[in-house]
Amino acid sequence: MSLLPDANAPTIDQSRPGPAPASPIVLPLGWTPASFVLLAGIGAAAGLTAVLRPDIARLYFPIFNWGYGSAWWRLDGLLLGIFAVMILLIMAGADLRRDGLIVTVGVLGGLAIEAWGTQTSLWHYQSQERPPLWIIPAWPIAALAIDRLVRLLDRWLAGWRAGATKPSLPFAAGYWLVLAAFYGLMLSFVWPTRSQSLTIAVLILCAIAILAPTNRRLALLTFMAGSALGFFLELWGTTRACWIYYTGQTPPLFAVLAHGMAALVFWQTTLVLRTLAGWRGRLRARPTEATAP
């Protein structure tokens, strides 16, 4: 049984297009042949990091207890649980053409976020890298998992929306309440770096992102899904001292909700890029249509 709705189902907003129906092969849990390509890519990225940077593997991912004699096997249950859930989500309804854009935005966006945080000393890593490149692949992996989670949440809410008189009102009210509170929390958290250009740029970008979306339902679901996943990621990272915020909290509430904000910005960026690609395609098609008999 698929975790995801059909691409043509009327309950799913077209701003989050479903998996392309090009391949007739659909496996249990909504897996497609592309699911295994994504899984192989994640495995290759993890393996490459372990081979090229064994010091990072030992420092940040103590799945193996490298130096304790016979007690060499130590599982980090939280880390393994997070990645197991994310991989299951990512493999559901995978489509390389659609997911490729999400991955690209996740890589570039993650690099920008990590550069901002480490350069302004809002947080730092044990390795003192600013930013560490090994963490960047985690951002597109999380972005794909959030994309699937939003689709699942939207499907669960489809029945309620169908029976509601004005289904958009609760989401719009919740959106403004939650995002206004987040922005206030963000101002408080980044206040020590308010004069730095990177922080000013981030504040402006977040304000634009909050004011921009027209589909408040999907925007709120994206923020909620990103925050939910962010809680477990931040809990793991801060309690293992992989990264430390200047407040010393494990984790700070802002860091958890910032994952929701990042997911919202990533989603809006992919919408803009898809819109631009659609315009470009229509412009290219016009000469052909004009000369067609």
C-alpha cells in the first residue's frame, strides 16, 4: 500500500505535483525503481564521507566504539532511527526528475544556512569547520523526507477538508499565528548578530518567505513537518555535541523551528524554479506552434 496519494488525486495541491506516472512499476510502500537509485546515492554519499574523512566518522557518528576492546559494537539508536524513517519516507513515490530539483535546492540552501550559522558563531562544530562540508548532504535528504511527509499529512487531512465549510480559514489563521511567533523568536535568538550582513540577509529572506505563499495550508504543513523532523535532528546533534549553539541549549527551540522555516524556503524556491521552467518551456514551444500546419 502506497504512503503517497496518486499524482492525479484531486486532494493534492498542484503546487506539490505528485510522482510522474511514467513508470508502470510501483512496489510496496509506494517504492519505484527511482527509490533504489536514491537509496544508492545516500549510501554512496555516506560511504564516501567515511572513506575520505574517517576522522569525521569517528568524531560524529560513533556507531562503532572504535577503541574499547571487545565492546566494539555500540549502536546509536536515535541516529539509526532518524535515518531509517527518513529513508523510508524518501523511497516512497520517488521520481528522479522531480526529486532532482529538491536535492539541488537542499544542497545549495543547506550550504548557505551552515555558512551563515558558523560564520556568525550562532553555532559551531567540534571540527571547527565553517561550514563542514560533510553535513551538507543531510540537508537534501531531510528536504526529500519533508516533501513526502507533507504529502502524507495532506492526504490525511483530505477527508476533513472535504467536509469543512471553509477549510482554508483554520490553516490561514494557524499559519499567521505560528509564523509570526517564529519570527519573533528568531529575532530574539539572532539579536547578538543583528549587525552582521549575513544575519540581515537571512532576516529579510525569511520575512519575504513568510509573506509570499498563497497556499497557506501547504505552507503550514511544510513548516510543521520540517520542525518535527528538525526536533529529532537537533536532539541528536546537540546531545552528542556534534554541534553546539551559543546558548548551550540541547536543543534550543529556535533551532527546531528553524528547520521548519528552512523547509518552507526550500519549498517556495522549488515552486519558483518550476514556474520559471514552465514559462521557458512555453516560450520555446511558441515558434513550433506558430509554424504548425
